[in-house]
Amino acid sequence: MVAAGVAACCVLSSVLYVQVRSSRRWTCKLCGDKQSQLKVYGQSSAADCRRHVQKLNLLQGQVERAAADRAG
Ligand SMILES: [Zn+2]
């Protein structure tokens, strides 16, 4: 059984949409690293997961821009 999930890659520290299998492992599409399902934020429908990923990445971008503004 394959479930849709939202997970964070520990290598890139970016959030992405993943398909989690019962093996309790998932592979990051961006860097190809094997990750533990412990880092999965949540599981829902595919549409919900994609929305959640977009929101988290948007927030992360805002934090990085704010830090850059303070530095500059
Ligand atoms: Zn990765």
C-alpha cells in the first residue's frame, strides 16, 4: 500500500511530497538519499499533501529572505 505523505529531507532540509510505502523508508527525489519515515510530517490525500508542501516551502523562503534582509 502506497500512501501520500509530506516529509522533510534531512540532507537538503527542504520539504517535499513523497509516496510512503509500508517499508517505512522513502527516497528523496531531489538528492536520492534514503530517509526514515520518522521524518514524515503527515499523511493525507495527494492534493492536501501538495498544498501543505507549497505552504511549508513558502514559509521557509520567507524566513530565508528575512534573514538576508537583516544581513544586508
Ligand atoms: Zn534529499
